Amino acid sequence: MSDLKARLRDDLTTAIKARDEVRSSTLRMILTAITNAEVAGKEARELSDDDIIGVLTSEAKKRREAATAFAEGGRAAMAEKETAEAAVIADYLPQQLSEQEVVDLVASAVAQVGAAGEGMKAMGKVMGLVQPQVRGRADGAQVAAEVRRQLGAS
């Protein structure tokens, strides 16, 4: 079993004993998502820590989007619940990159690919280089927006 999965299970036990409803329900949901990912496809497999971070990133994104949708729909209580769940998930994700770090990574990728002046045609090349570096540490939409901004400006 991966270290991260073991940590999630241990923390679930601790949260249940502490009667922390939000943390225990969120951890149950995460572990279920991990199990679903493990049994998806043709044959079951054990997820690595990197794979689990991918699941966590996806779950965190779902919570952020749901919180935004609930807030816009005037359902503050539901938005707070989703935000609280996203905060629990964030505890297990790597430290998030700052906006400046994302700008710098994209700028170096644009230079490395030699995409300056190519415009949007180079988006795939640049994203292909940047994505592995930011996986789990930055929102993909934020990274794509920065790539578009830098390629459009050149």
C-alpha cells in the first residue's frame, strides 16, 4: 500500500475517533474515489502516490467548482460544506505553486520549446512540458490561461 493511502486511512480512523464529521466524511469519499480508480479499467491495480495525488487533485477541483456553483446559486451552507471538504483534501496535496511560480515555469517552457512568436499553435507543446512540473501543485485551468496569455502576447 502506498504511503499516502496508508496516511489517509490512519487519518480517517483518527477523525472518526475524534468525531470530526467533515474530515471523516471527506476522507471516506477520497478513499472511495481511490478504490474506484484502482478497479477502473481492465484489471485492478494498486495506485502509486502520484496516481493518488491525481485523484486528490480531481476531487479538490470538483469541490471548488461545486462551492462556486452553490455560492452563485445563493446556497451558502452548501458552498461552505464544499469549501470545508476542499480544505481537508488540500492537506494531502503538495504545496501549491504561487501565481509567480506558474508564470516563471510557463515562461521557461515557452523559451525551452522556442514557442515565442508561434502563437497558439505552440500551446500543446508548452502545456506538454509544463503539466508534469505542476501536476497536483497548480490548477490546470490557471496554467492553461497563463500559457495562452504568454503565447498571445508574443
